[in-house]
Amino acid sequence: MTTKEYNDLKVEIDELKKSVDAQSVTLSKIHIALIGDKEFEQDGLVQLVKKHDTWIERQKYMWAKIYGGILVGTTILTYVMNYLIKTIK
């Protein structure tokens, strides 16, 4: 024999179960977005940030090489121009 209170509790528990199941799906989607999905070879935000940091560091070194090359090139060009000016006079 079921009472009204029992039925009310059963309905409430079923609603809570549906809510928890929905939250589980949502948490799973958030986990996939953050960590990634190896099955589909999808990178998550964590891997993308690491790749982006690596790219930024490589760009810094590249620009340092370019600026260093410009510095060395202008120094050598200055000495060559001074030498040529002295030899022409």
C-alpha cells in the first residue's frame, strides 16, 4: 500500500535523479572542453594553452635573433662605410 507521502517522495527523488543525470552530462562536456577527447583527437583548453605558450616563447627567440642580426649588420655596415670613406679621401 502506497501513501501520498511515499508517492510525493518518489516523485521528488525521480526529479532529483533527472537533475543529477543532467549535471553529469554537463560536467562531462566541461571536462572534454578543458582536457580534450583523445578518442576524437580533440585538444582541450589546457593543451591549447600549453601549445600557445610554446609558440610565444619561440616567437620571442625569433625576434631576438632578428634584432641581434640587425644590430650586428648595422655595426658591420658602419665599420665598412667608415673604412670606405677613409680610403676614398
